[in-house]
Amino acid sequence: MLIADTYWTRLRGMLGRRPLPPALLLRPSGSVHGMGMREPLDVAMLAPDGTVLSTRVLRPLGLVGAPRGTRDVLEAPVGSFARWGLREGSAVTVDDAGARAGG
């Protein structure tokens, strides 16, 4: 999993990444946008303890706001969450030594 934890890496998100990484954590983040995207993404809003508050599919040109209590946003190629069984109430554990997303 890549971690985007600076203004510029969060702004870039998954844009221009080919192939898409298995997952990208935007930390901290309160919303995500689909400007410039070519394909939809699975998006999960995470509480500070890693609990999934909600999941959505972010479509190109779309915007997904976060529910109250969101600290981080997890993005993945569409269909990933179904394969992983990730849904509201799931717990996500993040290894902070993970790869940092380049700007």
C-alpha cells in the first residue's frame, strides 16, 4: 500500500499511476475527487482507529465527501473491496513504514 501524507501526494492521489497500485491511503483526508481520472475507484472513509465508516465508488469527475469522524481515505482499483471483503465496520490496519507515494 502506498501512503500519501503530504499536500501534493494527496492532491495527486491515483492520477497518472500506471499500473494502479493495489491501494493508496490518503492521510489525513476528508474528501476525494475524480478530476482527471479515467476509471472508477473504490473509496473507504476511515475513522482514526481504522474502522471503515463508509465505502463508495468514486467515478471520473465525481466527488466523495466524508462522514463525520473521518481521518483517512483508502483508495483502490474498483472491485478491490469486494475481493477483500472490506465494508462498513471492517478494521483497516496500516503499517506506517509502508511505501510513501511520490509526488
